[in-house]
Amino acid sequence: MTAFRLIEIKEDIRADNSRLAAAIREQLRGKKIMLINLMSSPGSGKTSLIMRTLEGLKGSINLGVIEADIDSAVDAEKIAAVGAPVVQLRTGGFCHLDAAMVNRGLDALPETGLDLIIIENIGNLVCPAEFDTGAHKNAMILSVPEGDDKPLKYPLMFTVCDLLLVNKIDYLSLGDFDMNSLRERVLNLNPRMTIFEISCKTGAGLEAWINWLKKEIAAFRKGR
Amino acid sequence: MTAFRLIEIKEDIRADNSRLAAAIREQLRGKKIMLINLMSSPGSGKTSLIMRTLEGLKGSINLGVIEADIDSAVDAEKIAAVGAPVVQLRTGGFCHLDAAMVNRGLDALPETGLDLIIIENIGNLVCPAEFDTGAHKNAMILSVPEGDDKPLKYPLMFTVCDLLLVNKIDYLSLGDFDMNSLRERVLNLNPRMTIFEISCKTGAGLEAWINWLKKEIAAFRKGR
């Protein structure tokens, strides 16, 4: 188990958020480190996806993680336990991450040798959508038990994301979740959304996600 | 299907929120109308619980509903379809309700003859916990697929609520949700929390919830 740093964030620094976000993106591009901002409702499987992604990328891509949580460090503990570089941001009540908070997380991560950093944002479909964190890609998880109507209710989140991972597809048989309706609603809001159907529990669909990620990182490193 | 009003809320009026919340509570107490503020993550089953509660109280308690949503009116449509009085607040991006927003909803509801009003807050475990809406009781839903670790991550929500409804217990067999761990974590944060285990889909546990609600309303009407 590797150690992780815990950073207290007491102030919300919104000023110049967009400028700082752009600077973060540019700086990481120079270092050939891709940054993905992962958002979802509470309990949709953000940490599970990160654990599965660490497993899938092992030996080829070095992944670091910035964990954000209002009050606990349980997710960072799980990630540190498998030996990945991880920083825990404790937001102390804030409902989102902004670029300044991410910047503090980046400063605390050992950047040398990293190819990819995933930010696990606060579990919330509303506020995190409004703040540019400096990530190169925004990704979101929607889990099947949450229902196929979420794009109708949280449209901004579906609009700002490049990637949607529909998690817990092993729950499909239990409810009335309609994947076609979901896809239609999502693509109606955001025609360029890339969608994966996965189960972090059974492993279904994860190979496609990992392969896609490897290709994206290779293209990113070539400056595309 | 009865009609419902749709109110646009453009401004966040936080000033004097606590004072206004206290005034709402007092005024409704005078009218013998109990107000419950229902909160949860997106997709935990707030609307389903309200539909089940309407069904369970039918013929004995008159229930009105204030629906809040960032952008849609799909929940209010469902409630209006069964003939219950309902107002839709469209928050236009706000991630929570405050007392001023609730007050506008109350003004638009036909109060005559109502015994109980339930506010369906924005789906969010963070921000809604920070704002007193004027409700006599705060209730929250946690659905089984979200996991038993949520009290560790969203402690304020579990602290400000009087009632916890653990929904989707029909999903218990699929995952590793530990009800005893959940109860221990919740009661550690909030020893006075009343907990119900329910499934809005199968109907399990709902009779206990409805009976409890009827007793609470009877006591409330007697000024207790």
C-alpha cells in the first residue's frame, strides 16, 4: 500500500477558473499527460471504474488519480492499496471541483512517468458540470438503476461530457431501463458523445473501454 | 389528469433564508399542514415514493406535491396524471431549493383541504442539505445500488434528516450492500434517524412507512 496525500480545500477560488483551466490543459499537453474529469451521481461506480481501469492499463499506461470527497478518504485508500499514485482532495462541503482545486491535486501527484490522470469529481450531476477543471476530456457514468430519464433532468452534465459510461448493465434485467431511449436522449443533447455499456462488477464491456482509452492516449501523445 | 403550474426560478435568494424557513414552518403549523422535504441522489426513487405515498394515503390524508427540477417537468406530469395537486418549480440550474423557492411553490398550491405537502428536492446529496426549506421534517432516500458507504461520503445529508428510506431493497441480492453497516454508519452520525427499508417497485416495507406517516400527521394536527 502506497501513501497518499490529503489536502484540505477551505476556499472556493472561482476567479479566473477558465483561464487556469486552459493553462492546466496546455501544461499537461506539453508533458504528454492526459487529464480526464470523471463525474457521476453518488454511488454510480466512479471508484470501481478507476480500479478496473488501473487493472486494464497495467503494464502499458501509467495512471494517477486525484480523488475528491467532501469528508472521507475511503476511495483514495482503495486506490493506494493497489499501488497507484493517488491524492485525496478534501473539499470540506464544496459540491464540485474547480481548476484551482485540481491544480493543487496535480502539484501533489508525482507527475514523472504518468501518461494519464483521472480526477474523480464529487458525486453530483449538477454543480460539477458547471466548472472547467482543466481536463482534456469530460467523462460521466450513469448507472442503470438511476434510470434512463436522467438526460431529461440533468441536461448540462450530458452536454459538457465527451464520454458516457453506462455502468451496472448487470442490473438491466431487474428494471425498466430502456437503453435505446437513453441513447436517443443523450445523442439528442450531445451528438458527439461516445457511449460505452459496461459492468464494473462482471467486467462486461470493459475491454472496449480500455482499448478505446489506449488509442486515445496514443493519439494524444502524438499531439492529436 | 389535472393541470399543474410551472414556475421559473431565476434568482437565488439566500438572504434571510433561515428566517423565511421558520416563518413557513410556523404558518403551515397554524394551517395544520405538515411539510416534508424529500432529498436523494438522482434516480433513487423520490417520485416513485411520492406516487406510492399518494396511493397509500388515498381517502385518509390529502397530499400535495412541490416538484423541483432543473429543466424538465416529467415528474410533475406523472403526479398530475393521478389527480394530485402538484406544482413544478423549474430551478434553471440551481442545485438545491431554498425557503424562498418553496414559498413560491406553496403560494401556487391549493392549500385548502391539504394535510401534507411533500417537496421533491433536486436530486443531489450535497447542496440541498445546506438549505432550510421550511419543512417540518427532512427525509432522504438512499437506494441500495448506491452502496452502503454513502454516510461516510455525504455526512451532512444524513445529519440533517429525520427520516431515511432505504429504497430498492429488491436489489439487495445483486450486490454487496450491508444493511447492518449502513444502519451503524447512519446512527453513528445521527442517533435519532428513523429508518425504513422499502421497495417502491415491489411494495415491500411501504405499509410500515404509510402507517408511521399517518400517526405522525395525526400527532402534528394535535399540535405535537
